[in-house]
Amino acid sequence: MTPVVPAAVEAARGLVEPVLREAVARLDPITARVAAYHLGWADASGRAASHGGKALRPALAVLSARAAGGDAARGAVAGAAVELVHAFSLLHDDIMDGDRTRRHRPAAWTVFGEAEAILAGDALLALAGEVLVEQDAPGFVGAARVLGRATRGLIAGQGLDLAFERRDDVSLEECLEMSARKTGDLLACACAVGATAVGGPAPLVSALAAFGAEAGLAFQLADDLLGIWGSPAATGKPVLSDLRARKKSLPIVAALTGGAPAAAHLARLFARPGPLSEEDLRTAARLVEEAGGRDWAETEAKHRLDAAGRHLADAGMPSDVRADFLDIVLFLTGRDR
Amino acid sequence: MTPVVPAAVEAARGLVEPVLREAVARLDPITARVAAYHLGWADASGRAASHGGKALRPALAVLSARAAGGDAARGAVAGAAVELVHAFSLLHDDIMDGDRTRRHRPAAWTVFGEAEAILAGDALLALAGEVLVEQDAPGFVGAARVLGRATRGLIAGQGLDLAFERRDDVSLEECLEMSARKTGDLLACACAVGATAVGGPAPLVSALAAFGAEAGLAFQLADDLLGIWGSPAATGKPVLSDLRARKKSLPIVAALTGGAPAAAHLARLFARPGPLSEEDLRTAARLVEEAGGRDWAETEAKHRLDAAGRHLADAGMPSDVRADFLDIVLFLTGRDR
């Protein structure tokens, strides 16, 4: 089942996409082509296509501006910058992780080459900064600061993720830290940056950032559960993909470090050289469940969602904006993508 | 012979390096380690070392602030941001181009891995923006705009460079465009960004940018000449390295497209599959010279240097600052690195 995309996301897209397209149009033809493919606007030969992501982060940025009583259009500019950082990170992560598929299509680096994909990611990251600093309204310098810090966090999280691949002693705490940086920081930024851009009050900006950080972790937990038990048709990834890649995702680390008897069995399976067979993968999924990884992740996601809700309740904003925020977060954490 | 580093460069380093070190210290330990190695501050194991570049671009940024009658310390902040973009671009270019050596040391990606080096480059690029937007003085938003445009140009130039590798019909005009973007844009930025940061007048900023753009091309021409006829001890690259890599550098493209009889011979040599022997390389260097590539590049570099000098003369500034600018440019274009 694919739940209906929230109305606030659809509405935001109409504001954000023109900003994004105008920004990408400034790039040189070589990186623009890779960027347009990666963003889902074009196929490999450059013909117009429509494979874009759901653009949930920009929608959060638009709501963030509205929460502060500000202009949605300014939120859309901030949201476009966040989406450019998100796109850059996916483009580079796919290269670093050797992932060949992104949103049901070949990853950009497999189509255009690794060097071209590195360069296009660089271009998107640089463009994100430009989109903010070229605005004259004073709140955008603050927005650029918020986005800069989040980008640094995102990069720190990816650094931990790379380091974890070479270690077999990753603790659950470290794994949560990695997710907080890699996913939470940019989601927190998306939720706070619009309010910052329109000059919203500091307590609102803080509450929105805290809301986004918790929602980001809930989303990551949901995503990690899908990486084991999601359907390939919906996720665009092979079945049991995180197990196949022996990825140290949250449910897997929770299982490995939880002390249940199944954990030792799972660790032996993961330590075995060579690729895991389909039967091994099914066994591994069962062991994660037996060792409590699935329960832990589901409970933790619920706690994070509750915490997000409390931060949202603390933040003063029009009730329709609050409802739209909740819609998006439930969509992010509940959907079977 | 290694000419003496200009005094203005030494003086600027004392202002710029603390800003750079403070910025890099904010990075997570994983990317900070790669960055410190790449910047020459640490060896592969993380021990303090001293292999830094000459930091000519930050010195130009400091002079740029002084040209506008501004505070050298503000120029140093702008210069640190330019140096971070320069460092990012070298880090990623080495990966894209497969270059294994940088400043007489193994390139960072060969030491820490490709993924880690991609990520560290991302971190340096993001940090460059942060360093500027976190400043409260109003000129820094302008500086961030100038640096953003230059970064976009630099990336466009690298895109052309990558594309040229797959083509054997590159015109001299295209090759000049590539160098103007890849080298000229960031040098123009370095020369203009300090004046922008201290709120200098637009005509001064424009003249400084024009000076830097011409100086950048002169530097690239000098660098391309060294890529063929420079000594490995001084350049840190193998002898005849650009010919070995069949790089479409300016003297080589000038030779190939100049219509001299030697051009056809050179083109046949370049079109031959497999690596070129040492004798082939010496023959190729002779053919570039016979086909007029060396003369053209030397003359063109002189013209660019003259043009740079005219732009500098047009820009009103204290005479000691002008003298320092000239010193650095002559060092950049004349030294046998």
C-alpha cells in the first residue's frame, strides 16, 4: 500500500520546484545533466521525465515558514536549499556505498560515471549555499548558518557510517548517534530553516528543530525496518537489502548488542566471508526478530514520534500548520515506500 | 631554483592559518583527519606535519581587503574560505583524475580510501560557506555570493576537463574556456573577495576580479608548461606528466590545432593505444615544441600577465598593496614549482 502523499507536500512542491529548476539551470551543461537525472527530471539521455522524490523536506521548510507566520515563498527558497543538500548527499552516498539503484532507477554514477557524479554532487552542494545567500532578506543568512551546521552533521553521520562498515563492535548508542547526524540533522534543519528565513522567534526555531530531530530518528528507524522487511516494489531496493549488505542499521545493531541467544548466531552469520545466500538472508531476518531488533526499533520509533509530537505541541503555531506537520511526519514514518 | 616566497604571502599565512585551523577543528574526527592530511598539517597517522601549500590565494584575499582600505583580518577570513574551496577541489580532482600524488605525497584518496576522501572534500566545501556566513559584518554575504559563483565556475571547468578526456577534437578556444573556469574563476575570486568582504567599491572589486582572472590564466599557462618541461623535483609530478596522461593542456592543444606538420605526428602518437614509452614522451615534448605549442603558451602567458597588470593599474589602491599583488602574481607564474 502506498499512502496518499499529504496535501501540504503537494502544495509545497508547486512553490519549491520552480526555485530548484531555476537553480539547477545555472549549472554548466555537464553537471546540470547529471543533476537533472538524479533529481528525476530527465532520463539518461536528457529527455524530460518524472521520477522525482516526494520532496518532503522542502514541504517541511515551507510549513516552518508558515509556523512563524511568514511567507510560504520564502520557506520554499529555504526548502529548495535543503533539498539540494539532500540530493547532493544521496548522489555522493551512492558512490561511497557502491549502491547501484536509487528510486527504482540506476544510480547516477552508474549512468554517467563516478567522476561526473562526484562533480554533480559538488555542484548541488555549492548551489544550496548560493540559493540562500543570494536572497536579500536578512533571515537568509541565519538560514545559511542553520543549513551549514546541518550539512556538517550529515557529513559526520556519513563518516560514522563508513567507519562502521569496517568495525564489528558498533554499539547501539553509536548507531543512534550516526542516525541522528546522518538523518536527524537535515530533518531538524528542514523543520527550522523556514522559520529562521522569515525571522521567526528563537524559541519557535528551537522547538521546530527538536521536533525535526526526533521525527528524523523515527523516520530512520522506519526506514531501517523497511531495509529488512519492506517490499522491493515499494522501497525500490532488493528484498532484505540491508542484511545482504551486512549494514549496521539500527534494528540489526539492536539485535547484535541485545544479549539474546539469537544474537550470537546472527553475528556468526554476518562474520562469514562471501555473499549470503537467500536462505541465509531469511535466517538473518528471523534472527534479528528473535534477538529483539524488530521490537526494539518499532518501540523506539514510537517513542521518537511521541517526543516529536510533544515538541510540536510546545511550539506556538496556527493549528492547520501543526496538523500539516503531523501529516508529513506520519507519512514519513508510516509509509511502506 | 625555488624563488623566495613573497613577504605578503608569509604575512598573510599568520592571519589565515588560525582561521583555517579553527574551521577544520569543527569537523568530525573522521573527515578532520583526512582534511588535516590533505592540507599538509598531519601525516597519514595523524601526527603533526608541515607539508602545506603556499596559500597564495588567501594572501591575495588579504591584499584584496587591504586594497579597499579594509581590515586585513577580514580579508583573512575571506581568504580562508577561498583556500577551503581550493583544497576541496584538489581533493576531489585527484579522485576524479586518478592522480596518486599531490605535493610530493600520496594523494589523500590513496591513503584514506576514495569514500573518505570524497566525504572530506564535501566537508571542506561546506565549511567554506560556513566560514563566511557566520560573520556578522554585512560584506560577508557578498563575499559568499562571490565565492559561490566562483565555485560554480570551478566545477564547470572541471566538467569540461573530464569531457575533454573523451574527445580528440578539443579546440584551443574550448581549452582556454576550461582554464578560465577551472583556474581563473577562483583566482579572480581570491583577488576580489577580500574587497567585497570589507565593503569595497564595486569598480575596485571588478578591476581586482579582472586582474585575478588574467593572472589565473597566466598561472595556468605556466603550470601547463611545467607539466611538460618542469622538473619533477620542483613540481612533485613525474617528468613529462601531462604528456604521459595525454592531458589536453593548453600548449598541447595549441600544438595539436596549430596546423604545423608536427601536429599530425603528435596526434598519431596520442591516438596510439597503450602507455607511451619514455622515448615516445620525449618525442611528444619535441613535437609540441616544433608545432608551436611552447611558443604560443609562453607568448599567451605574457599577454595575460600584461593584461593583469593593466587591470591592476586601473584599480585605485595603496602602492604597497599593488606591489604585493604583483609580487604574488610573478611568483605564481614565474616559479619553477
